[in-house]
Amino acid sequence: MFYGLYHQPIEENNRLEIPANFRELLANRVVITQGFDRNILALPVEAFGDLSRLVMALNIADPLARGLMRMLLGKASYLDIDQSGAISLKGSLKEFAGLDSEVVLVGQGKYFELWSQAAWQQQEIDLQDAEANSQRFMSMNLSGL
């Protein structure tokens, strides 16, 4: 499982080193796609396959389903992890997420997210509001813990 938070610089040639404990779960290849929050989702190939099957099972007559397919499947890229443990971030996804000189990698269990430093700082501010969190997450059933 992907856990933890890492700050990584974007090196020359748009290279981003993946933390060693994340690389162990990726088998030298990762799929990146557009995230829901102006970020990038990064998934192991198998997890992306599972997600793809769920998305493709939706009714294509539904405009929301088509939009989700375009976002997750149409924006996806398979990236090889090089011998030094890095991937090359280029193009529209990098621009979409506003990735510049530093990336924040955030473990999310079966996948991890890539955030710009500025966008992640805003997430941190939002998540530190204990009163808002109580209201925000009240309807989620976490009673099985």
C-alpha cells in the first residue's frame, strides 16, 4: 500500500524520482492520469486495469460517464521507471497539475497522488480545520475500525 508524504524536486529533463518504498510496489512501470483535484493520480499497472474496467462498465449513453472516461482513460500515460528510480513528467498532465520545481507525492493506499507545492499547501490548510472535518466526514462510515 502507498502511504506517506514525500517532497521531491523535478530534476533536469522533467525527471521525478519515485521514493524507494513506492517503487517497490510499481514493478518498474506506473500509469499516471488526471486527478480529481488539479493533481495527478499515479497507479500500478494492475490497479489502473481495475479502475479501467470499472469506468468502462459505466453506461456510455450517460454524459457524466463519458466525461469520467475522457478524464481517467483519455489522459492516461504508461511511464517506465528508469534505472535510477525516476519517471519523466511531460506535457499536459504536468501543466494541468501546475507541477514546477517540486512535487508532493501523497500515498493513498492503492495509488498515490502528485501535487504542486502550492496546491498541496492549500489541501493541508483545508485538512487542518478540525471543525470542518467533523462536518465533512460525518456521513462516512468508519465504524469498522
